[in-house]
Amino acid sequence: HHGRIPATRTEKGRELFTRLAPRLLTALAETGAPDAAFGRFAVFFSNLLTGVQVQALFLNQPKLFDLIVGVMAYAPRLAQQLGRRPAALDSILDARFQAELDTETGLVEQIRQEAEGADDFEKSLDAVRRIFKEQSFRIGLHLLTGRAEPAAAGRAYTTLADAAIESLAPAALKEAQRQGGRLSSGAVAVVALGKAGSREMTAGSDLDLMTLYEAPADVVTTGKAWSAEVFYIRFTQRLISALSAHTAEGGLYEVDMRLWPTGSKGPVSVRLSGFEHYYEAEADTWEFMVLTRARVVWASRPDFGRKVETSIEAALRRPRPDADMAGDVKKMRALMDRERPGRGFWDM
């Protein structure tokens, strides 16, 4: 209140805070967790570049103010997002913010346009992150206030992840081409696994991904004469970096590549023929279980995306001996019981 932070540095800002303070104390007390809520609100308030507009908004819209205080009390992740990026408050005032969560809202096109409009690869990462933060906050707030059921929120979070991948994969491909040159022939697909594959993501989900490619064995890039394997490994590394790196606008996801055949021990991108052979001759039962959630999110050519989908379906439809599966399931259950034993009666 003494002008130590931007929000109360002007006389008008201090005047508004004098009027807002009693409402703040009342709202904090009503949450049942006033200390935690106050601490998070203080971070948010301290990070405001100017406090006049926001405080006037809170005074004129008490329901909005109560909602924000509720976020501070009950939703630490959302409070953290708002604290780091107070501008997210503007998105609440957008008419689209209150609309029902919809998986087909043009989000992919919106994020793609932002990415393509950026001057370079690094700026495209920031552009995608800005929209991502706003949309993630929107989904979380809908879930917190009961406007969306958990299943709908899961689909919305997954749509957001799909939009990020579909926007950043072309940028990562262009970056790989800029560094090493182009292949005369070849295609690559990004496949989601785990909760991303089954459209059940949450605010804290990581991304389980794999990339599959095909190209003639002797093809090399026009610039540095990279083989197809090297080129698509570089593409995948660029994509992982685009999705996981922390820029000035923050990060997007932790990317996990361990659910696919080569895991952390082999190349980060696999030729489709090698993938098919692995599932014909070497894959364990748990790897087929992982594949039940596999979903192609993006492909450099639509026909190759369909080809990957066909290969995944063929692997899942291939008959397997019942005795082998039963034995594998028994071993997996024993491993789970040993590594993650129940902690009580209600622990399933």
C-alpha cells in the first residue's frame, strides 16, 4: 500500500486498493484457506505491471474477483499460471472464454497461424506458448468451476496438445531442413501414446510420443548429405526441444519417449519397416498394450499418416497365444505388487 509494487505506485492505484482491501480480506476468509490464498494472490498482484485497470475491474465485477480469489485458494497450478502471467486475466474477459469446451474450435489453425507468422524458429516457440498458456488456463478454470466434466477437460487438454504438435512439427521439419538440407523422398509421422493417445490428458500430463518415418535406403539430404535416419532423428530432436524447452514464455510439456520399442536405448526416430518387424517378432505383451492407445497426430504427408495407422492396426490384430498373454499378465501383476504395493485398504 506504500507504492513498493507497480500496482500501487500511483495515487489512483493506492486509492483503488484501499477500496479493494476489505473485499479481499472477506473473500480470503470465505475460502477456508486464507493464508495460502493470500500468498498466491500477493504473487499475482505484485507481478501486475499496472494495477489501476485490474483493481477497477475487480471492484466493478465482484463475482470475477471472488472467482480469482477462489483460484488462489483451491487451484495452485492455475494460481501459479496467473501469478507468472497476469495477462491471462484478459482471456477471462473474452467472450469465447465462457463458451463450452469444444474440441473443434479452430484452435489448431489459430496456433498454426501464430507459429507460421513468427520470424524464426525460436519466436514460433514463444508464439505457440502464449496461446497455449491462455487455453490451458481456460480449461482448468472450466474444470474448477464445474463448467466442464473431467472427461471433457481431458479431451480439451488433448486437443491443445494436438494443436501444439501440429503447429510445431512443421516448424521443426523446416528447422531440420535448414540445418541439413532436404530429402528428395521421405515422410514422417508423430504418434501419440499413453494419455495423449487416448485423449485423457490432464493439466500435468507429459507427452508420450514416437516418430516413424519411411524413405529410400540410399537417399541423403541436399545440404550435408545426412541419411534419412539422421535427418529424421534431427527432426525429432527439434520437435522434442520445441515442445519441452523453457523459453521466455515458459515450457509446454515434458516429452517421454520410453513407451515405444527402442525407448531410451535406441534412436529417437524409427523406420516404419523396422517398427513393423519389431511388432511381428520381438514385442512383449506390455508393448502391445501401449499400442492400443497409439494415435497419429501429425504426418508430413496424409497418405503416410494413414499407412502408419494401418500398420498399428495390423500389429494389434495379429493373433497371440492366450497362454503367453496370461503368463505375461501374471508377471506384470507380480511386478506391480512388488514395486508399487498398496498402502492401505482403499489403495487399488
